[in-house]
Amino acid sequence: MEPKPNWKFWKKKKSPKPTTSSLSTPAGTSAASVPAPVAASATPVETNSTISPIVNNQTVQNSVVATDDSPPSNLPEQHACLPSRPCVSKTEAWLSRATLFLTFTKSVAEGVGLTPLKAACEGVVSLLEAVQAVQNNRSAWNELVLAIKTHLDTFEQQLGQVGISDILEEVESSLKGPIEDYLNDVTDLLANILAESGITEADIKDNKLTISVLVQRIGTTKLEAGVINDYRLRLQTAQSKIMQSLILYIASSVGNSKDDAVLARLQFTKPSNISRPRECVKGTRTDILAKCKEWSLNEDTPNILWIKGHPGGGKSAIASSLVNELEIKKKRLGSSFFFQRQNAIAMTTPALWRTVAYDLARHPTIRKSLAAEMKKEEIDLETPNIDVLFQQLIQGPLTKIEDIPIEQSPIVVIDALDECGGLDSQRSKDRKDLIRTLDSWSKLPRNFKLIVTSREESDIARLFSRTQPHTIELSTGEKTDMQSKEDIQSFLRIEFQTITERYPESLSADWPGSKIIEDLAVKAGGLFIWASTAIKLIEAGEPEEQLKQALSGKGTGDMNSLYVQVIKMSFPSPSIQVVQNLLSVVGTIIVAKEPMRLSAVAQLLSIAKPVAEHICTGLQSVMESKEELRFRHQSFVDFLLDPGSDASNLSISLGKAHEALASRCLKIMRNELRFNIGTIESSYTLNDEIPGLESWLEKCISPHLLYASRFWTTHLEEASPSPEILDDVRYFLRNQFLFWLEVISLHQLVNGGVVILLVLLRWLKRHCLEDLIALASDMPRFITHFNTLILQSVPHIYLSALPFVPKQSWIAKEYGPRYPNTLKIEEGGDQKWLATLNILSGHNGDVLSVGWSADGQRIVSGSYDKTVRIWDVTTGQQQGSLLDGHNDWVESVAFSPDGRRIVSGSIDQTVRIWDVETGKQHGPSLEGHNVWVQSVAFSPDGRRVVSGSDDRTVRIWDVETGKQHGLSFEGHDGWIQSVAFSPDGRRIVSGSYDRTVRIWDVETGKQHGLSFEGHDDWIQSVAFSPDGQRILSGSNDKTVRIWDVETGKQHGLSLEGQDGFVFSMTFSPDGRWIATGSSDKTVRIWDAETGRQHGRSLKGHDGWVRSVAISLDGRQIVSGSNDNTVRIWDVETGQQLGSSLEGHNDQVWSVAFSPNGRQIASASDDKTVRVWDLRHAPLLEMSFKKASSYLNASRMTDGWIRGPNSERLFWVAPHLQMGLFPPFQTLFIGQYIQTRLDMSKFVHGAAWTQVRGDWAEASA
């Protein structure tokens, strides 16, 4: 036999096939053991399913592979891929099975949404159908061979697409490989058939085949039975392997569906009133869209495209069109986000990046990465640190697909950057956050594309002057280009055609004519919003007359003139009342914190709905009013807010608009807030246990009442204290506070409630309204104290919170008598608010270090969670973003003297400086240490930072340049645990585990004098005296020593007496006293001059004293201990002041006085920082007795005292949850105080609404 021609000329080199000994069906084994798929047509797969037909209870049937001319037993009688014949040949039998199997594979791919695999399978199905066509219909073989090459290339290309290997990472070798092997086997067989037919490569290339020659050659083709059987076994083995792999793949797909629930948390719940802007009219802006598309496919251009222009230039329409033009989320990975000023509360920077991350998760690699991180709870979606959120959601995942081809690379569209932040615009934190993240995007690889549209406002211009994006400027006014004019003319023609269709009898089809359309386009001056508003104006009345008004305006692109025409034509001769209503409605829409429907605006303003509707209808040219009211374009708002505009009599004063809305909010609350507003039937039921609560609340609490309850102080802050407003505020404070809390509780707004009341307090203090300040001051404390309870239950605001309010508080005096049928405290109870002013909660690890800012308004904390956080002392809220950058524990933190910078030292061997206002790292990390950094401090002038490390060196850093100042200070032979600057900044002291203290000259870098030696164990802490003449050192040798800076000799005696390690020590501000804290559980005061102990040891702690501090007036000492408590001591008497400050659930590591001495900050292993207000600290004179502890766990769970049927009777605050025993109707509750409760009038369950007793009837 002549050698067969090489039919592999068009086939890529194939990988070696696996041996058939372990994979093929053994000889003599029935092929029935090999599963065959069910035909796709018999078990259709829905395209939205993520589970294949196998999983959907469609079992794979066994079949016998045909070895004679009978058809396979499991095949359907009719199938799209099979001819209907009584019998088939051996070759056709396996071709039919292959076709059927690959059709099934296609259906599976379709079901899981895997487009590339689907396309590949479609190609192979077409190939096999073509093979059958050749055998059955004698079609042209040359077309078949060329088709095979095309399909093979497509198949391999699709399987190799970026991302497929990531989805199939665990099963790639068992699915992708077998499919390729299967195709190789098909190719081999086809080559064999062609060769046996005598068809050569030359026959195909030269197109010498004729039908008669082809038929003749095929008729003589006879493959040996052994060859066919060999191919059958090979294909059967490949089929079995693919089927097994598919099952694994299906399981993987089901796993992906589980990721859906995790990734769904990323989704931003978009308000119902938000929709994408209109796209450009077809045929317009083609030049700009083409430029954008060209940029998007060019890896050599900057990765940000900035489309800038004046208001109304069509930026948003272009952005909206680009989503379709670039086929974002269709053929190209990407996302889009459209900011709207009136939706600033919802449309935030975190919402933007969460939306983008969710959309990018369509890519398998990103999906897998995000899902894994979120499952491990590594991503905090609620973090205020936008930089961390951007890194975790965007930057990190994108770096995993850096090699993606440019035509598939991600592209994101952000429209109206200038509207981020609402009316606060550049001043808003949200806008600043967004600017920073866009800066971060510019540093990503160039194939990750971002399109931004905006006005050219100063902060945006500064950003893009740094990042140098590709820029397209939309020309307007006198600079309008011809293309823009033509585009506006095209837009006008289409819109006028719509108008003429409404007036077929009176307007001609070409009305108003080319000349007028051209004139209007010129007047538009390149502003599409001018053309759009003019059309809306013309549509609003009789077209001919309205057109004259539109043409009468002055100037080119003069929006103000056009807006004047809109108002004049809508309200030609308005009465004073109409003008007032117009100003009220428009002002409300502008300053409202969230969009509202027309009915809510009418009720909020207390005007008739028809009146509001008349105004909104008159403004339909510039306003959308189908759902929430909003202006079509921000330029109209700018026009109304401009006192110099042509409509000065209708200009809006933001201050007056806020004041009017504040007054209305107070009036609505006065009229609609009431007891049990949610008509809750039983006090045993918690809020979230009420069936259908959400729909029920819509009936009980109107949208305008909810708005008023949320935003009344936001508007009040901008208002002056008119007599009417003052009267309403006073009425709220004295009568409606608890009713308002019901609304806050039911809508889960309790944490925001504190902020609302703090804004009120700020307003009262600004206007010196002393008679209301005392009562208002109690209210944030009430919410903070009973936060958990208020979140859970409305009835227990009255049954469990109010009874336990401190007796001397204004709330107890004002509200207590109005609710007589509840618990009564006969003896004991809190007399004043607990000392805890705020719990600063947010760290995910132990808090190791805290510090106060010089003005006492902020606290800085460093933690095991590798972060630094800044806290607002007044609100207890984290200020700005967390300072994230360290890669390990943060051991030491400190504020600069001016409060503008923070320094942190970490065991990641770096020192970092942070900008307090921006939350960004100031300059690069200060690197040089090669072991843990244990201690950092600012110089008195704030220009330098000192750090001490376990690498046995001290280093000084320049704050501005970030460079090390001079050489490292070397000399210690052990870890350096503590460093400090002298008061004049000229020297540094360091204490080390080598048992020595050393002083260093800042300028020369040399050691000053000899080492101070005398300690017999590690030195834990060092400090300069206030005058800089002495140094204090505390050691594990149980002593404290004072050293003379100039002579280097020990000053006086060692401070001996401790029975344990000295962890902490400090000078008093006047240098007279020294306080120490020790592992012997004591605090001691020493005379700094004589070195003798002052008075007795201060005993009371039950664990090591980790930290001590002295107040600025030198009269008090604070100590923090392993016993979880903070204690205050009187320096003169040595007595503990009041009871312990309790609340921490783990050891206290660090304590510090505020600069004014009124507050204390404490940091603990319980992951919190607590701020204690000394004005409310319990004093010893209260003489409370410690109650016996009889804890009956069966009666209390999670603070709830339970009844006989486990019903919730009342809730007890944590500090009162010790010692419960119920003799009849009396309970004693206490840890350090004994509290006797009278429950004789206590109502609960269904009777809870009787808590008001006779007072309810009297008030009614």
C-alpha cells in the first residue's frame, strides 16, 4: 500500500495521548458501563440556571455503543443532528453518539453561562454535522476539510480565552484536556478516511475534485474493522473522561452559585428614582464616541479619559452612550456609575466602588478572588477607609488579570464627578474620598480604562493636573465646533418631528423649517441642555407661541435667559402666594437630603397637593416629576441660587430654605409623633419579631414624618433661632423625645440618633440657649447608655430604659412621672450617668496604644489589627478613614504638638507619619529598622520623630522629607523599649533591655556622656522631667531611678518598694511627683526630689497595673490594669476617687488624660477605646454597698429578665446584671451597688401600653 498523505498539514501539534490501558474500556467489557448523555432537546436547560441537566434530576442513561448496523438504543427517534434512517453504519454510529454528546455539552455550557465553551461546542457540533452531510449527501470534501480547520482553530482559541482556566482551575486538566483529545481523535479519523479515499493535499489546494471523482473515491473507501474499532474505543474513552470532568465542572459551577450570595453583599441598592441619563440621539456625537472608542483600545494612552465641559454640554448623554458603544457588560468587562447631586446620600464613593467590584466579578478570576476574601471576612464593606476599600475591591483583584488583552480589558464609566457630595461638593468627605481613589486608579496598568465626565472644578482640575489623563473638552459658546452644531440640529429635527405628529392638522411635517432649527442650534451654543430645555418649553404649550419665546432669549448658550422664559411662561402673573409656594417647593427640592415624591413634599410643606402639582407641572420643562421630584439639570439649580441672576425675585437663599424646612420638620413631628406609633401589641415581642414590620411601618410612619425625624437637625443647624422654631424645639425636648426614639428604633437608626442630637446640642450652644442645653445633653447619653435595648424593642424604651435612668438626670425628672406603671427603684440605682462618655469600637484586635491631640478633641489608637484610627471624642465616631498601611501590629502612636500629624511605630519594622485631615500617609514609610519598632515620639516642635527598635538602635526622622536625620544612634546591647525627646528637643533618652539608660544629642547623633547604669533588669520605660534636668527610668528589677541629665549620676535614692516589675511611670506636670504602676497590682506616688514614697501604696487593682498618667493640674492619677478596670486616685490623699471605671471586657493596656483633665481615654485588649467623663464618675461619698451575688442564669439571658414562660419582662444594663434574687415582687440587682426594685405596678406583655396610667388620660 502506498504511504498515506500527510493530512496533518492544517492541524496544530497535538499533545501526547494517554495510554488506553487504564482509561479505555477493557477487552470484553460491555460498553454499557460507559454513560451516555441525554439529548439536549429532550432535557432543555434554562439559560438562567447554574446547574446542569445532570443535577436537575436528569440521570445519565447507559447505552450500548453500536457494533453493527443497528442504531444505538438510547437515541431519540428524531434529533436535529441525526438523519432519520432505519439503520446506520458503524462509522455513522459513533458520529451520531459524538454529535449527541457534544450537543449535550453545549447545553450544559449554555446553562452555566460559559459562553466560550458554548461557542466551542457549537463549532464541533457543526463539524460533525458536516461529516454526516458528506456521508449522507456526498457534499464537497474540500469545504469539509477547510471547515474542520476553522472549527479547530476556533475551538482551541475559545478554550484558551483569559479567565476560562481560572474557572476550571481545579478541573482544567480533566475537562479541557479530554475535550482537546476528543477533537484530536476526530481529526485523526477524518484524515484516515480522506487518505483511504485517495484524496491528497494537492487535490484540495488545486480544487481538482469533481462530484463524480468524489463519489467514486468515497465508494471505494474501506477502513479496516480494527481501525474503526480502535477509534471507537478512543472516542469512547475520551467521552467517559469528559463526562466525569463535566460532573466535576458542574460541581464547581454549583460552588460558583454559592459565591453569588456572598458577592450579592457588594450590590448597591440603587434608589428607585435613579436611572441612567438619556443617550445621544442616533447619529450625533459620532466623532467624540469614535475618539473614546479609539482611546479604549490603545494601551499606550493614559488609563483615564476625562471628558470635561460646561454644564449642559451633553457629558452625561455621551457617558450613557459609551456604555452601549463600548458594549460594557456585554462583550467587554466593565461597569458604569452616574452621580446625581440630589441623590448624594445614596450615590456615594463606597457605593461606586462596590458597584464596580460587583460588575467586575463577572470575570472568573476576580470573582474567585473577591468571594474568597469575603468568605474569610477579610473585606469590611462598611469601613470608612475608602483607600482600603478601593485596594481590596478594585486594585487587588485587577492586578490578578494584568495580562488581559486590551479588547477584553475592564473599562469603567463614571459620570458627573462634580455632583458627588451633593451641595457640599468639594467640602464633602465623599468627594475628597473619590478624588483620592481616582488618583489611585491612575497608577494602575494602562489597560485598565476609566472614563470620567465632569465640570472643570478646582479640586478635579488639581487631580487631573497630577495624573495627566487623556482629555476631551466639549466646546460650547463661541468656541462651539461645527460638528456640535450639526449634532444639535439633528437632535432638534427629531424632537420637532415628535411635536408635529401631535398637531397633524396645524403644523407641517417640516415645521419649523431648517432656518429656525439652525438659529436654535446657534443659540444653544453647543449646550444640549439648552436645546433639550427649549424643546420641553415648546412642548409645554401652544408650539408656535412657545417657539417665539424660546427664540427671544439673548446671547449664545445663555441658559439663564432660557430659564427666565420658562418661569415667565409657566407663571405669567403670579400672585404673592404662588411665588411663596414656588419658592417653598423649589427650595425644598434643592436642600432636601434625599429626593421625595410630590405628595411627600406637599405634606412636608403643608400645602395642598393640587397646588404643589400646579407648580411642578409649570416647571416640567426643567423638572422630572413622575416619581421623585428632581431637576433635569444642575444648571437650573445654579440659576436659582445665583442672587445676581435675571430671576432675582425668585432666587433661593439656602439659609432660608433650610430654616423653612427645619420649621416644617418640627411642626410635623409635633403633630404626628405619638406614643406606640407602631401599635405594638406586646412588650414580649422584639422589633424584628413583628410579622410584616416593614409594610406595617409604611402605614404607621408617613414618608414625610420619617424624613423629618431623620433630618430635622440637619436643617436646623443652618437656621436662626426664631421664636417659632425655639418653641417647637422646646416642645420636642420636653414632650416628644421618647416618641421620636420609637421612630428611630423601628427604622434601625439608633446610632445615627446620637449624631442628630449632637447637632442639636451644637446649635443650642452656638445660640446660648442655656435653658435647653441641660435637657438636650442628657439625650445622647440616654441613647448611648441604652443603645442595645433601643435597637431591639420600642416598648422597653419605657419599661426597661426609663426606669433605670439616673435619678438626678433631666430625663428622669421630665419623663419619669409620666410613666408610673413600670419598675420603680426604691433603693440604690444610678444617681448620675456612668462615667463612660463613649466607647470607641472598630478595631479588630487588641488596642496597644492611645494618645490625645493637644486640643483634646481627638484620640489616636494603635492596634494588633495593624491599623491606626482617629476618634472624635464628642461623637465617639471614627474620624475619616482608618490609617491602614502597616503590615503588622502597631505598638506605639502619638499626635504631633499641633495635632496635624500622627506617628506610628510597628513590628513591621517601619515608622509611618499620617495626615490627620486627609487620613493619607504623609510621605513614604520611614524604613531603616530591621526589627520591631517599639516606641515613637514627636519632637516638641513637631519637625522630627524619634523611634526606638529591637534592632538596638535609635533613629531620628525628618517629618517633611521622610528621610533619616543623621546616622542611627548605636550603643545599646539590647532591645530598646522606650524613647523620648527632652522638652527643648535637643536631646533624646532611650531605655533598653541591656539595663542601661542613654542620652543622645539630636544634632550630632553622639551619646551624651556615659550610659546610666544601675538597674539589674530590663528597662521598660523612660521619661524626661518637665524641666528637662532629670530622667526617670522604670525597670523589671522592681525599681524606679532618677538620673541627673548633666552629670549622668543617679539623683537621690532608687525608688524601691514595688514587689513586681515597673510597667509604667510618669512625672507630674510640675515635676514634683512621680507615679508608677507595677505588676504588684499597686500604684505608688514618689517625691521626685527625695526619691521617697509619698504616702501609702494605692491598692485596689486585682491585676498588674499596666499604665499610669497624671492630670495636667497634678491633682489626679489614672491607672489601667489587667483586672479590666480604670481607677482614679487623689495625689495628695492617696485615696481612690469614686468606684472603679468598669466596662472593658479585657485587660487595659494604656490610659491618658485629656489636655483639659476632664476626660480619660483607655485602650484595652477587648478591641475598644473608652472615653470616661470625670464629671460623671461615681464618687465614694455615695457609699453604695456591694450586693450579694445570686446569679440565677435561668432568669436572665443576654440581659433580659425572663418570666415563667421565658417571656422577656425587662432588660438590665450590663453594669447592673449581678445579683438577681426575686423575693416576691422585689429584685436586688447590683455589682457594687444594691438596687431594690418595686414591681408592684409593673405592666408588661399585652398590658404594656398602660404604662402611662392616668397621665395618658390627662394628656389626652
